[in-house]
Amino acid sequence: MGILGGVLSVVADSVPVMEITTGAPPTHPVLGLMGAVDSMLADILESPIWSYTDAERAEAVELAHKIVGRSEALRLRTIHDVDTHELASQAGATESPRSVRRAHSLEG
């Protein structure tokens, strides 16, 4: 596999894909990683923070901001993909924001 003149060239019948094995039906690797991150964040939220040093508190705030930024970038990227594939209209919504609000029970 290589890139020649800006064109991806694959010399194989298939391209290997990373798989996450959990015993459950196959999951797209990105969804598997998102689930793992969600689980890790839940564990972090249950961990006590009273024993942090001041330096650790400052680092924790910086890391939390970085996580939020990356999470927001992922959210926007997935919403763009939903728009590209017109999933909102397939679900009966007239626009993606309404579809997102409906999916998260933010709309009555």
C-alpha cells in the first residue's frame, strides 16, 4: 500500500482493520474506543481528588480542558458525518440539531 502522486494505492484484496474484541458483536473501532473512553471517564469521576497536590490540581484542570476540546471536536465531526449521510431526514427530523435534541430527550 502506498500513495503515488496523491492517490492512495492498495495492492491487496482487502485492507486490515483494527478490531476490538469484547465478546459482543463486532463494533467499529472508533465506537469501541469511544466506549472505552466513556468507561474510563466514569471511573475518573468516581475517584477521590482530595489528595491532589496544588500542581496536580492545575494539571487536572488543563487535562480536563483538553479532553473537553477533543470531545467537542469528535462530537462535531460525528454530527457532520450524520449530516453528510442525511440520517436526520431518514429519522424524520427536518434538521440535524432537532435530531440531536430528540435523541438526547432535550425536545418534548
